[in-house]
Amino acid sequence: MKWLDSPYPTIESTKLKIAISFGIGLVCAIFLLVFQPFGLSMIEGRAGFFFGFGALAVISLLSAYFVLPVIWPKYFDPDQWQVKHELIFFCVVLLQISILNYFYNSTVGKTFSVQFSFLSFLWMTTAVGILPIFIMTFINERVARGRNTATAQHLSNQQGRSSDHPSVAIQEAKEQPSKEIILSIQSEDKEPVILEIPLVNFLYAQAQNNYVQVYWHQKEELKSQLLRLKLKRLLAQIDYEPSILRVHKSYAVSKSAITNITGSARSLQLTLKGCDQKIPVSRSFDKGLLR
């Protein structure tokens, strides 16, 4: 399905991750306590036992949010996160919950709770959780996509640029004045490389660990060079030029080079003149600076 490959927003706030984990755990505990499915109605006077299942859901979510990204950082790249990644993530959470619930029921509830096999716990956990996961993922993707598309449309309208499609195709970039400003960028090698680029030709810079790839136009041709330099240091060298914006932790772009702004569920994306690379815009970036 094409929808599974759609961009999807990750949760960046630590507080929100903790709140979601405890909120889902509490909902699980209350659901089990009130409805007592799967033979749990035979248990009387042990409300704490039901909240134990909720606590295990909290542990599973917290470990998934904070431990798994450390173990597999490339998989959890927020700039590549898609709907299918989100669904797989929660399937892993359901598996973790099933394992913990099985051992919890087999030990703490051994003398008074109905005993099930692990496969039974996996089926029960999946049966209860899979539909809400799909529904919430679908709704969140639609809402986030609509919000970012509307933001892109709003930016386009404020710039006075025409748009024939909800993706906000900006027809032409505003031309810069013909003043000749030269950006001087120096690497941090023992024998520094100095890169001098006219401001009107500069497109963007992309961070790559301790290096930065710089892109610019030269006689209608796209050029690039890798420098041993952090993006933060590059921006410090050219901080006198306000038209260079750090729109993302890994990208700084020339505002005058922007020709197109689109919105997906994950973020806004910028297209620069003469360049096929889509530049993501961080959700924390002040979108008003793109006007």
C-alpha cells in the first residue's frame, strides 16, 4: 500500500513520550479492571494485579521509546520515518507486552489467575491493541499532513506566490539584489581548505557527522564539496548573512534559493532552484522565517 510508505512524524518530546507511556498503561489497567476479559472475571479483590499489567505496558513503551532508538539509530531516523515504521514499532511493543504479561501471569498470578500459553497472550494482546493502533496511526497521519500542507499554503500566500496545488508549488524564487557578497568557508583540517562562494550561488549545506557537504551553483552547474567542518561552525563563519537559515539540525539553506514548499505528515520540505534534493524543515524551526 502506498499509504504505508507515507512520511510519518516521530515523537520528539521526552515529556510526551513519558506521558503517552503512562497514559496507555493506565488505560490498559482500567480496561482490564472494568471489563475483565479472557477469564479475568474469576479474580476477585485483586485490583493491584490488573494494574500490574498496566505497569508492564508502561515499561514496554518506555523501553521502546528510549532504548530501541539507541540500539538501532539508523532505523529510527526521524527524517526517514514512515507509516510502516510506526506500525512495526507498535507491533514490537505488543510483542514486548505479550512476553512480560505471560511471565507476570505465570509467576505473580500463578495461584489465582487463569494460565495461558505465550501464544495465547500474544493473540490476546494483539487482538486488543492492533485495531486502535491502526486507527490512531491513520488519524495522526491525516491530521499531521493536513496541518503541514496548510502551513505551506499559508507561507505561500504570505509571500504572494501563486499555488495551483495543495502541495504549494511556488512558481519562481525571488531574485536577490545584484550585490556581490562572497561567503568564505574554511575547513578545520591541519591545512585548511578555503571555499569562497558568491552568496547568490549558495544553495545549502548538509551536516554529515564531523563534515559538511556544501552545494552551490557555478555557471548553471550544481557543484558540491565536502569539508571537515561541523555545520554549527560553518554558520558561525557566515553569521553576518541572515539569508542563510538553519532549517533543520542537518541542513542550512539559502532563503533566496527556495522555489517550492510542500507539506507531508512528517514535516515541511523545501525545494531549491536547480536541485532535486528535498530539504526537511524541523518542526521546531520558526516557519515565519521562510516568508
